[in-house]
Amino acid sequence: MLRKLLIANRGEIAVRVIRTAKALGYRTVAVYSEADAKAVHVEMADEAVCIGPAQVSASYLNSDAILDAARRTGADCIHPGYGFLSENAAFATACKEAGLVFVGPPAAAIELMGSKRRSKIAMQEAGVPVVPGYEGNNASDDELIIAAKDIGYPLMIKASAGGGGRGMRLVESESELAENIKRARSESKQAFGDDELILEKAVIEPRHVEIQVFADSQGNAVYLGERDCSVQRRHQKVVEEAPSPFVTPELRQAMGEAAVKAALACNYEGAGTVEFLVDKHRNFYFLEMNTRLQVEHPVTELITGQDLVAWQLRVAEGLPLPLAQDDIHLNGHAIEVRLYAEDPAHGFTPQTGPLLEFKPAAGEGLRFDTGVRSGDAITPHYDPMLAKVIAWGRNRDEARRRLIRALEDTTIFGVTTNRHFLSRIIANETFGAGEATTAFLQQAFSDDPSLQPQTLDIRQLALAACVLDHGMSGQSAWSNAPATMTPIKLATGDSTVELLVTRSGNRLSVSMGEVRHTLELVSQRDGLLCIIDNGVRQTCQYHRQGNSLYLQAFGQSWSVRDITHQPATGPKGVGSGRIQATMDGAIIDVLVEAGHSVRQGDTLVILEAMKMEHPVKADRDGIVGEVHARKGDQVKRSQLLVEITADQNAERESTAKP
Ligand code: MV4
């Protein structure tokens, strides 16, 4: 009998696993990095062990430190969650050698599924449909070029060691083939330390449909329906749902039976996901098998009524699966979205900083899986997912409606999120019709306003003015005081606005140039502002933090900075010489020093964000003044990095000209 589970992960999945483990009577051990000392998962577990510094390579990927934590606490089993060490065959083996039960499949299954080439051959032999292609052992460029003639175009080059879209290239015609093989090989060598490639015919505008499977150590295997994860952005899943609106009962059974064959063929145990591409004719093809519990497992739990972590622990104990295939029934519809601290209007750049307030919406059919709470910091060390928001409904539209409400009603202040992007997807007509393929975000959704920088309308500005309450100090906002007229200045995103606020009793009028908006104030307390706007009573949530004001209403969030009383600073923007960070990231190089002469466009600093290097350039000619950036610094978007002042000599020269 197993008694004590160590969770080798962090964030929402650690919290999720601890919840079930505790409910089943297990003692729980959390592991954490120095940056996570106060995290939710640490607080929830019975015991916790620090396994190293913030960097994942030194902590959550440090298998020696994790095994040592298990030894120290007397844990007898390890749940790896997803990511980190979850699909690392060497770690599964190391657990076994240390006398610990790895809550996951045998190392051999992990290893087989880690090779696209070998897994494809194994699946083909087991009778699972695969995309036609070429899977030669360490095929040379010439062998691939010959094989491509039979496959035809368009085709895909895939890294055998890749997965989840990494190391993959689409080739449209033979003339592009040789060049792309070379590139794919060097990329793959770089990324995975292995340059084996395979070829596949390209499936056009496919859907991504995956089957949840479960197997036990007695040789039983079942499927628990599918999840449709077609809505993705750069191979990151954005929306996941079960069942798939595209899958018929016949297709479900055929895919389910193929997935079970896949699991049995590799002597699988525990939770696994078999990913398929489905074309428009409902042909399906094996892509890869994920040998872990997946991020999106909750949608399967909500429509099957099963707890998949409980199933995992049961299988790890050596017990048979709790249900036979005929006892598994699907009920209703569930949709999950991944709520992130990221900015869709600026290339989805990750956001960092304090999460001032986070209050998940409550309501029937809603589930939030989260590992953060109000007051936590969103750091650049880890994935900035705030929560998985999941809604269940008796039918798809009910799930959609509930999910939109959940997103709109969740209070989030402090960081920019993708909430509006998510609710717009769920409300979208193409998505609503169940017609979203993997091309959806690039096609039907590419012009969506949620992808554009926000411009605040007069109503949003009026609500901000209302909370800021200028000119009302010393008198009650709700008195019948005589009308006052106050100019205020707000900074919003990249611009500033000047407003004139007129207040008379409970009426507040705000004008910006010719545009004017009037609100009637009803009440304001505890972060809730109630107003009557055009005869309609509505509430707006707000949070003040110094000069910053965060607001949320009508399904949108916005923030302003009150700069009414701030001394005017020099002109900002183009040519100001005040060089700011273009996004949150790390300074990886500083190329200039005080006193250097620079020309407009010269690179001053290199910023790393989202695993890419971004040059930060001079916006004018001049002399470098103060340099505020140092190599290794973490910086926030808009943080001042370098100051460039006018070059006196150059100016004299220019004024000397006629
Ligand atoms: C493909 C494909 C078309 N044809 N393979 C991307 C992720 C990786 N797991 C496999 N991927 C694809 N493989 C063939 N033969 C199209 C994709 C693909 C994709 C697949 C699932 C979800 C989103 C996607 C987005 C772009 C491409």
C-alpha cells in the first residue's frame, strides 16, 4: 500500500494532484524552488522540501534533489504532473531504482513515444492509422529526397526527437525540399541533440483531436472519449473541449479503439493521450502519444464524472481500472481555456508583476484550476498561466455561455491577461458553429479587436474619473455640493488623455475635447462602483494602487495612471532619447557606455524575452548619458534603460549652417 506521495511539480497541477491525493488519504510532499517558497502548492502539502534556486534546471528538473526530498520525507511514490520530468524516461527509471513508484507509465513506453519515427512504426504495426510518409532509420538527405517523390506535396519534415510542433517544417514543392531538410536537421540537432528526420504527407487544415486512454498493470485498457484542441496558437493550446463538435459516435468509437490498441501495443500503464489529426473527411491519423496527465484533463473529468488523478493513483497501487469500457458514459459538454498573464495586443508577451487581486467567478458548472492567489507575484521564471477556467453545460452552448460569464466575472487586477481574447473566441461565430480548425486563429480570428491595443472609450475614462474623485476631497461625493469643474490627466497604455470632470451632486460629466459622457453615481465602496449609465444600472470593479487605477466592467479590464499632479517630464516617445524596455525580459547584453556617441538605430541593449533576442535601439543621434541597464537584469516593459542626450558638437555644427 502506498501512503505518501511526492509531487514533483509546481503551480496548478501540483495543487490539483495534492487535492485528490489528500482526499484519498495520502500524505503529500511538495517540492519547491526558492522563488516558490510561499506558493499555494507548498502551503497545501503536508510537508515541503526546497530543491534549489528559481531556474528550472536547478530545481524542478533536478532529479537528484527531488529523489533526495523523497528519501528525506519517506515518500513512497512520485507524481510528476505535466512538463518538467513527466516524460523523462531516465527519471522514471531513477525513481524505480530508488524504490519509489513513479505515477506514470513504464520507462520503455515513455522512451518509445519520445521517438516520432519509432512510435510511428510501432503504431503502424499495431494497426493504428498513421499519416503516410517515410520513417527510415537515420535517413540521409538523399534517402529523404527520394522518399519525397512518392509522398508528394505539400509535405511535412518532422524531427524524430521533436514533438508538439517543435522541429517541424511544411514544404510546398520539390524545389524547397533540400534546403528545408538541411535547416530542419540543424535545428533539430540544436534543439534536441539529435538530427533524425521523418517525412509525412501534410494534412490540410486538420483538427487536433486526442483520445484519453487509461491502462492498468493487468493488461486492461479503456478510452474516456476525446478532446478537441484545434484552437491553438504557435502550437500552444488555447481552448480545449470535450466532446469534439466534429466527432460522430462512429468516429469516436473508431478513434477510441485505435487509441486503446496504441496503449496495449506499448504495454502502457496509467494515463495517456493519443493525439490524432482529423481531416475534413473525418479520416484520422496518429500523431504522437503523450505519456502523462495533460493540462486539459479536466474537460474529460467533467463529462465522464471521473477523477483521473484518482485513477492514476489506483493504477500506481497495482489495482485494476475502476471501470470497464461499457461503464464509461459521456454527459454534457465541457470547455476549458488557459487564462494567461500575457498581452495579446503585443504579440502575447508574458507579463510579470504583482497579481494585486485574483478572485475566480463562482457559478454552477464552473471549475477553476489554479496555483496562484491574490498578492502572488507572476515571475519570469515559470509559465505565466494564472488558471484553467473550465465550464460544464448540458450542451455546448450552455458550456460556452457559462465560460464567457466566468471569464468576464473573474476579478483580475495587476497584470494584463488574455481574458478578453479568450471570451471573444468562445463567443465567436465560427467557433460557436463548431467549425474551428487548427487554422482558426490565423484565419477567421486574425482581425479580432482583442488582438489590437486597447483604446479607452469615454465611458471607460468616465468610470476611472469617477473613482479618482478629484476635487471632492473634504466633501462627501454624495452630497448636493455645487458643481465643480476639474481638469485631470490620465496615462493609458502609450498615451495620455486630458479630461474635464464636472460634478454636480450625484451626476458626473466627463469631457474629452468634443466628446462628453455623463454618469449617475449610485454607490462606491469595497472596490465596487455602482453607476447608472443611459438609464441602465451597472457595476464596475476597481482597485487602486498608488497612482494606478485598475478597472473591470462590461467584460473588459483597463487601467489608467493618474498623472494630474505629476510634474511634466520631458517629451517621451520617438526621438526623446529616453530608451525604454520594449517588453518584460532579461538584459543579456549592454553594448554602450556613458559618453559613447550613437546614431539613431544603433543597438544599445539586447533584451531576451520569450526565448528570443530583441535589440533595443537608439531613437536619436547623441551621446549616451546614464545607462540604467546591466547585464543579467530583469526589466519590465517601459523601464528606462539608457538615456541619450544631444551631442553638443553636432548641435553647434548644425546651428552653424545657414
Ligand atoms: C501535421 C500537420 C499536418 N500534416 N502533420 C503540429 C503539432 C504537432 N503535434 C503536429 N503538428 C502538425 N502536424 C501532418 N502530416 C499539421 C500540424 C499542425 C497542427 C496540429 C495540431 C494542432 C495545431 C497545429 C497547427 C499547425 C500545424
